[in-house]
Amino acid sequence: MKLSDFDYKFSRNLIAQYPLKKRDDSRLLVIDRKKSRIKHCYFKNIQDFLNKDDLIVFNDTKVISARLIGRKEDTGGKVEFLLTERIGSRLWRALVKPGQRVKTGTRVIFNNRLSSEVMGFEQGMRLVKFNSGNGNFESELDNAAKIPLPPYIKRDVEPADKERYQTIYASKQGAVAAPTAGLHFTKRSFLGLKKKGVETAFLTLHVNYATFRPVTENEVSRHKMHKEYYELLPKAAGQINRARDKKDRIIAVGTTSCRVLETAALNLEALKVTPQKGWTDLFIHPPYNFKIVNGMLTNFHFPRTTLFMLVSAFCGHKLIVKAYQEAIERKYRFFSYGDAMLMI
């Protein structure tokens, strides 16, 4: 399919600039894929669309403070870093602004405890090595940096974002963007799942720039995903295998959970998912035959992105376009802090 096939028009006024006060007050668009039907409700009622023994799979990655603003040591010029991928104890890939003025060897000072040096340039990004003196690097980075809100949120980061741009079950640090489908869940949501008899499992994918890297190929199948680190531990693998044996639905919370599950399907041994960890560059786009995922919860995604391509592959292109059009007409809140969509 062509890149233009994944375009759609929307008003920028629909982009949610702030989260709702209560996570589960968001709206929920529900798509019945078999019947091609669309319903509109609220996330707090999500259990009404789930079955006893469904397995819902969450991504427990935790967003780090990854946006840094500093000054060049030699000129004092302002420099902004967005950390995208950790490749060593203090070595990161980063997007840098203004990129053309930050050359290899440039030292950037963030405060009197944290500085960095640009070590090189690869894959369109800078290699940056940090120095925190005798202090604890993780702590100094967290103190100096801000939560990396997406660029379409046109406001400064506020203290509340540090908690709100994080799922309530986030536990493993390493992401530079939130798995936003999970932002809607509350303690009340999990209690509702438990009462319904829905099982929950957790895996990890540390979201990095790969998820958001623009697609520039006109023929989308030529696009190459960068790699993201994932882990599927024995407990979750066992839960997935039991659900498959019983033919229970496996519902991925977010495109990141979906990609881990489908990556695991590439390595099936005797029809069983095995515990594994590593790097995935799986690019899901139409046509794609899903091997594990039977349902998916997600937010709304920007046009022409790998995320929109993934949900198009899962739901069917015609139906997903119809659903997005209804969401636009009904003024759903879009993107990271926006409303949700359940495809079953």
C-alpha cells in the first residue's frame, strides 16, 4: 500500500493538550470487527466488552526523564536533547536541536553536576556520553531532565506530567515515550477486570524513536523499523500459552504490547511462546496475519505513521478509516492524552 493510503484529515483542536483529571473518564470507541459495528461509550465501562478468561496484556515500561536543555561549554548557546535510546551505561543516542551547530566533541553543560560530550553521529542522531562527576547518574539525569511530552503538545511540561504521563503499573525504566493506551487504567479499572474474571499479564517494550520515526517511503513495505528492546518473562509466556490452549482472547494494551506478542509468535516452538528478551524491529502493516493478538486497546494515532498502519492491519483499513471519521465527527480527544479505542 502507498503512504497516502494512511492519510486522514483532522482538526488540530482535537489534539489533547492535557489529560483528564480522572484517567478512566476518557471516552471509548469500540469496534466489533466481525460485525463491522462501532459503539461509543466511556473507558470506565470497558469490562462490559470483555469476557471472562480474556487475557489482557500490558506493557510495564516506565518513561524516563529524557528531555534536557543545556548550554554549549564554549559559546553558551542553548542546546536541547531528546534521548532516544540507551546503548551504554552513560551513552545514549539523542535527537539534538539545533543539530547542525552541535558537532562531535561539543561539550554541553546542564547544571553543575551533569554534563555531556557529543561522541559522534549515526542513524540521524548524535551519540552522547554523560558525566555526572561523583554523583549517581540516574538520579542526576532525573533531576536535570524533563518528561518528554510529544511535540504536538504545545505547552511546557508541568509537574503533574511526571505522574500523569506514566501508567499506574509502570515499573521498568527505559522508555522515552509512554505506552499511552495504558494511561486510562486506574485501580478501579483493575478491580473491574478482576470481578469480570479477566486475567492480566505484563511484558516490557522500552519505547524509543523507532515507534515514531517518520515513514518516508512511498511504498510503505519498504520502511525499516529501528529496534526496540523487549522482554517476555516466563510468567507471562505461560499465561499466553494457557490462553491459546483454551482459545481465550488475548487482548494487547497498545501497539507496543502487540508488537512484542507478534514478535514472540515469530519464534514459536511447538506452538508455544517461549520466554525471551532482545530487540524487535517488527513492522506490522497491511496485509499482516496476526498470530497471537485477538483484540487491541489503543489511542488514536497520527496519520502516515507506523502506529496507524498497525491498527489498519488489525482492524481492516476501510473499517479503521470509518471509525476515525466517526471519532472526528464526535470530537474525540486525540493522541497521547486523548481518548481510547477497543478493537475486538
